[in-house]
Amino acid sequence: MKQDELSRRGRAWIELDRGALENNVNILRSLIPERCALMPALKANAYGHGAALFVPELLRLGVHDFCVATAAEGAEVRQCGADGTVLVLGWTHPDDFPLLRRYELTQNATDHDYASLLNQYGGIHVHLGIDTGMHRLGEPCENFEGIADILSMKNLHADGIFTHLCTADSGAPEAVSFALRQLNDFNTVVRRLRALGFADLKTHSLGSSAMFNYSEHAGDYARPGIALYGVMSTQQETRQRGGALRGVLSLRARISAVKTLRAGEGAGYGLDFIAQRDSKIAVLTIGYGDGVPRCLSNGVGRVLIGGHYAPIAGRICMDQALADVTDIPDAHAGGIATIIGRDGKNEISSCELAEHAGTITNEIFSRLSSRLERFWA
């Protein structure tokens, strides 16, 4: 590897694939009517991928509307050039209301009391969240008078109304029944509001799973989250629904050293790895401080080195990890280990990593540290 490339990809880094992102955008667009615009979720730094890198690419692909979790995230997305609606899905502290107005963000009016605070401040655009059974944020769908009152508040710019389906990722009969009930309750609210004269409200209810399973219920926006990044939350759902999606992110780290152990010698904290034979271990410049789950220690997880799988040896540290490379003859200091992604003919997917860690891909991505350099490969 050339010296400038070595410097650019110094310790541990994330590579992003433009072609995969475009593929995913095209697939998601194909699921919904032309009148429905994508409003991808860029919360948690674009699920750990890097919001500052994603906004310009999505704009290039004709995506102009985004949703985030916090006002600070919304400000960053706006500063990166976002020119459409930027919806803050989460709760914003009243001290940060000026941020909403300064960056022309649209706030989730989470319930009647909160909408009243926003109305007192004034001049803020809102989409009203409707609680149709998830029981997080949102004004209960049964309280139609309260919903209509929020949308009539004179100092609010009420532009839209939305809900979130909490069982859309499951095909179990009871999950499907609940999702359809949520949709029916939401659509009933929308119809009644339009009958009262709220004809221009934008509507949205579909996230990633719902786009695949309930696309006939698409409104004016669809809010893909994990699917934008090339997978679904679990291995099973990815195989069932997201097989044509392509992972955008690869996670790699440098090998700082290769150590030789005699049979019976240990390595790492607690000497948890004990060589069963004369062995070699590679020291990797990445750890749980970078977002690699510590529970992948002691052979639960694996990495790719030189196109070969190498089990994680011993405990993952905050900044480093060990891999058993006894059977990989070309493992060397300065080489590269792949934690997520392809190396040669083999691959470790984010779904595999999440499954081994007992979690979902959303968590794996969103915990990737800010100290990892991110760039389009």
C-alpha cells in the first residue's frame, strides 16, 4: 500500500459505497407511488455512516427531505445543504426552540401540552405525531378534538401529520392485524381532518419495514431508516425483504503487530486467550471504543484478514482487539482487518455481526465512534 493511502486509512476507518447507496435509493423509490417522496432518517449521524457525507450524495440522487432525532442533528443536516423539509422526530427542549427557527426545522408536535409550548414561542413549522398504539410520542388518535386544536394553533405552521408502525417488521398474524389497525386509525384521523378543511397536510406512516410490507398505504412521504443503508434490522428480515439492497458501509482496521505464542501461553486481559498450539495473533487497531461490541470477544466474533476468516482472540479492549491468525500465512503488521465488509471472496455482513452480538444492525451502526474516519471509497 502506498504511503499516502496508508496515512488516509491510518488506524481504523469506514468506507462508503456510492453505488450501493444509489441502488438502495432506487429500490426504495420503486416500492412507493411517484407522488410519495423519500424522507430518509439521518439520525445518529446517518446511522453511524456520516450525515455530512450522506446529505450531498442524497441531494445528487434527488432526495431533498430528511428526518432526524434532535434539533442539533437537524441543524447539521441543514448546514450540509439540505433544502427540503428537515423533520425533528424527537423531543426538543424549549431552550433549543431558537435552533428550530434559525435552521428552518420542522418539529414533531408530540402532544397538546408540548404543542402549546411551541405555539407560545411561535414561528415554528410542525408535523403532528399521532399515537396509534405505539405509546411513545404523539397525541392519542382517540383525542380528535385535541388534534384539531393543535393544528389550529395560530402561531404554529402545521404542515403535516404522521404516525409510526411498531409491528411492521413481523409477518405474524397478530402483528399484521395491529399494524393494519394503526393504519386504519391514522387514516380515519386524516379523513376527518380533511373534512374539517385541513386539506394541505402532508401525511406519512411508513418506515423501512412498512415500505416493504404496507406500501399501498404510502402517503406524501416515506421514512426509510436502516434500509437506506443496505440491510434490514435482522438477518432474517434482510433475507426475506431486503435481499436486493446492498450494504453501504465497510469497517476496517490496521494490523499493528503479529505476535507468536507458544502452546499454553495466554494473551490479552485476564489471559483469556490461551494458545492450544504454537500460534500467531494479530493486534488490531480497533476496539469497543470504536463501536465493536465487547461481547464478540473470545471467538464469538470474527474478522477477515487476507480474505480469510480469523476468530477474535481473548477480550476486545477499548482501542484494540486480537485475532487468531495462526492459519493465515500472509498476516502482517500494516495489513488490514475487515470487521464489516468484503475481503476477497468472503464477507462479514453487518447482519452477521449483529446476530453474533445479540442485537440489530441499527445498534451496530449507530454505535460506530466519531473517531473512525469516514469516506467514500
